[in-house]
Amino acid sequence: MEGWRIHTGTALALPFDNLDTDQLIPARFMSQPRDAGYDDFLLYDMRRDAHGNLDPGFPLNCDSQASILVVGRNFGSGSSREAAVYALVDAGVRAVIAPSFGDIFASNAVNNGLLPARVSDADGAALLMALSGKPESASVDLETGRLMIGTMSIQFALDGAWRIKLINGWDDIDLTQRHQSDIQTFSKTRRHNAPWVWPHETH
Amino acid sequence: MSAHATLLDKLWSAHEVYRAEDGASLLWVDRHLVHEGSHHAFAKLKARGFGVANPELTFAVVDHYAPTRGRDAIADPNIARMINTLEQNAAQHGIQLFGLNDPNQGIVHVIGPEQGLTLPGLLINCGDSHTSTHGAFGALAFGIGATEVAHVLATQTIWQKKPKAMRIKVDGILGPAVTAKDIALNWIAWLGSDGARGHAVEYSGSTIRDLSMEARMTLCNLSIEGGARFGMIAPDETTFEYIKGRPFAPQGAALDRAMQSWGDLKTDGEAVFDHDVAIDAAKIAPTVTWGTSPDQAIPINGSIPNPDFLKAGRADAARAALDYMGLAPGRPIAGTPIDQVFLGSCTNARIEDLRVAAQVLSGQTAKVPGMVSPGSALVKQQAEQEGLDQIFVSAGLDWVASGCSMCVGMNGDLVGAGKRCASSTNRNFRGRQGRGARTHLMSPAMVAAAAITGTIADVRPLLKGRAA
């Protein structure tokens, strides 16, 4: 995974609350391998009519180049499906700006280099308003935690550990390898103190 | 540990291998449950050249894609491939598999407890958001994404920042036909579907102590629908009685030793929570959802909200939800005609759920079609021994095999576009049960009432004169 500090791209408003993971990617696409890309599955049913034709009125269909999404609260609530993040990332999205995110979605996002940037309710509403007419050029700075759209400069919140991970493009497995001996010691102690944790050996 | 520790504090510190300067903890994972959806994680593991660190603590189960009919010849090649991939990954890494035709197969959050794999004091991970279910045993249980699943497979640990602690205390006696499902929908409607975001919820109070393990699992299961990745209940005699004699649970001296350590798994009297919520059980009515988010729920005797009278933040969402659901504001929710019912899922398909639904349906005929999918093959067997299957079939409902089925529709069990389904499941999201499907969440007893009347209906009058 590549790290990044500053991203400049097109910001688009999706003014909906509770865009849950079932909407981000309907379950029927999740048996597909990742190789071919998940971009077509992003918000599949919201973007299309019953015959599978793209709805020209849906914001994302007007500007498919958007890489920064400004959305309503509780984005990515629901299932743990990382495929929701794959769909966003494969469609070129690098940052999602919202007043709140589903907890599991936010972890999954960071694990794939996608920024879940949290803003206040007031800033979120102001951003949606500013983008209501059309998409705008915008930039996100992970180091300063600022989002710039036109003349607006907005501070976003991001967990410190996640900021470092995104900037460095770190993979947790690499990080954890440094603690291999701690893990082994812990495992031995646990087995000694709580042998019942290991399932009944006769099975 | 100070005398001011919460159950969360105790579980967390018991699993912390290392804490980084930024506050993230590296936690030891006692139990890792995988299913067909874990294929992305196994692919990542392979790409990185890692094996499974502790296969003896890892268990695989076929549930998300499990066909509920015609298992001998799976028609859909995608479904067959998903199941086959899990079988291959389990065999390759030496992981015990509860396969499609295993007599112990079922939904991961039903069979974990049923098999005694779920125990108090464990840290349990699964690539499924309803892993919070296992917290009902006083375990630290939470759902994770595919990258995290790969990490647990490779290292038997997980990085996690400690959540804040929230206590939901429920006291008093629940009214007739008011269940754990109704407690859950009640607090979620009150606090919102992100009301417990960033928190671990501990449920306590006299009402919770009186709940069976099945009901506690339903309550913890739904924590995620209020935004909480973790739900938990301190273990007690009810918990210990449930565990005894389960196939993978400790026995004899090992059980005695385990019980000693489990006795301390409770919040200390002086402990302080970041958020404290109190609920009066007597005020909870059978509850149903009217919208497309689990917090859009009202008592069965209530009216569908008028968005014009809601707060600005909730009004737009309510309008969109009513449009999708095809409902008019201001009308009573009771009496809304439905097209079908579904009784199943990790939320409400345990034996107790089937018993209460059968009690309502006994001797009755369903006015709409429907499906009953037990939470596990063992629940199915038990229900058949008790004759419950006959009650469902006589009422006109389909009695099918166990899996996630119509809760998420991955196995092809779908609700058609525009069709209205009374469902014992956990999510009423748009398209969750199928494109354009309209889902109303409710308890199993209420699903049974909906089947009999063909409408969303109060189960309480139907229970009069029937044995409890």
C-alpha cells in the first residue's frame, strides 16, 4: 500500500445520511475476486434504474472522476464487508468527508489507504451546501488535517495512529512482525494461566 | 487492576500484548471464526506468503452462501465456488470446518456458542459485524474487515484502539411478548443508529439478569445496529449453565479452573462509564421498524412519523425512507399489509425464537408465504424433535435448512423488488434483502403475528389464552 500526504482532486457531494455498506456494495457482488476491480459495483443500485442503466441525475454519475466524497452522517454503517472500501478505492476515491463513520468501515478504509475524515456537523453541512451546485477542485492534507475547497479551509479529525499509517502506507502485518517475541511470550503465558482457552483437545 | 474497572477494562487488559505510543493496543485473539466471505483474507495471506499462526484457535463455517434447499446439487456456480474455496482454505491450513453437510453446521454466531467455542473471557474475532453476539458470554467479541482477518490469521493478534465504555441498564419486568429484540430496537431508536459509535456497550440491570442466553445473544448481536462494535454482558449462573457439557467447552477440573477466573468478569461497583443510559423495561412495547435504518423504529401501537415534525437532521432521511418503503406518514404502522415473512438469521433463529413463533402459529394458517430457516442444523433437529416444524409447515410456511439466508440474500434467498417482508433479522437497509425489498424488523413472535394476519400486527391479542 502506497502512503500519501496531500491529495488534490475533485470533491463531490453525496448528501445522504446512513449510506450503509449494503448500499455501497450490494451483497450479490461480493463473491467476485478483486482482480477485475470493484469500481462498477460502487453504490450499484442507487446509481442505476431497475434495468441497470445509470441514472443521469445521480451525483456520482455526473462526475465519475471525483476522488473526494463529501457525505452525510454515519457513512459506512452496517456490515464489516471490506468490499465497500474496495468499491470506493477501485473507483478512485481517496478521501471521504463525513460527520461520522461506521467504526468497522473506518478501520477498513485506513487499511486500504482511504481517508475517513471526520468533520463537525456544521462543517459537514457547510461543505454539502458549497458543493450542492457542482463538484469543485479540492485538496486534503493529512499532516495538517485540513481540507481546502475553494476559499473554505476546514479542519478534520483523524486518529493519530491512523494518520501515521496512511502517510506511511504501513501494513499492520509488517508492523506486528516486530512484536513476534512479545506475542510468543503472551501466548505461552495465556496457555499456562488459562488452558481452557484452547478448545477441548479430544475434538 | 484497580477496584474501579469495567468489564471492558478487565477483558481489554487480559488480552493486551503491547500498547503503542499512539494508544493502539495489540490484542491476543483467543478465537477466530471464518466463513466463505473470508476469501479476500485468505487471498491476501497467500499473496504475502504467510500461513495461519494458530489453526487450533481458528474455526471455519459455511453460512453466508449456504443454500437452504437443494444442497446436493448447487445450481449457482458462484455459490458453489465460494463454498469450495472455504473448504480448500480450511483443508490447506488445518482449520476445522463446519461444512455444508456437517450435522453441526449453522450460522457462525449460533454455532460458536452452541459448540462451546464461545466462552467468557475470550477475545473473539470474525469477519462479520454481528460478532458482537458472543459478548453475551462476557467475551470481548467484535467484527473485523478482510485486512484484519488476514492479520489475525497470520499473527493471532489484532490492533485495536480501546473504545469508550457505555452502560445500558435495563430494569423492571418486560411485558407479555416483549423480547430482547424489542429492548434493542428501543435503545437504537432512542440513541440513533450511530448513538453508540466508538463505544463498547455493557448491558446490565435486573431485566438483563433475567434474560436467557438466547435473548442475551439477540441483544448483544444488535449492538452494531446502534453503532457499537462491541456488546457485552457479565457472565453469571445462566451463562455457566448454558456452557456446561458443550462439545468444545472445558470439562471437569479445567471447567472448575475456568469458572474461578470467570467469576471476576464483572464491572466493579465503583467503575465509571463514559456514557450511562437507563431504560425502564415496563415501558417497552413490541417494536417494529418503518424505515431503512434500524433506528427508524416505533412501538406497534404507534404511528409512522411525519417528517415535517422531525428534527432537520432526521427529516430528510425519514422522507427518503418513507418513499422507499412506500408508506404514508401519520398512519398507524399496525395494519400495514405485508407480502411475506422471514424467520431466521444470527439475530433471532435460536430454539427459543422458533418456540415463541410456533406458539403463536400453532393451529393457524399464514395469510402470506414465508420461510423459516433455523440458526443451525442442531436447532433444526431440536425443533423437529419438538414438532415445531409441523406447526410452521401446517401454517403454510417453508421449513428450510440453516444459513444466513434471506437476512442478506447471498445464497439467492431474496425478497422481490417492492415486496414487503416482516423479518426477524437485523438490518432494514435499502436492498439488504434484495433490490427494492422493503424490510420491517421485528421479533419472532411479531413475525408470526404478521404471518397470521397478513399485516404488521400486535402479537399480544393473539397470545391470549395460549400457554406461555
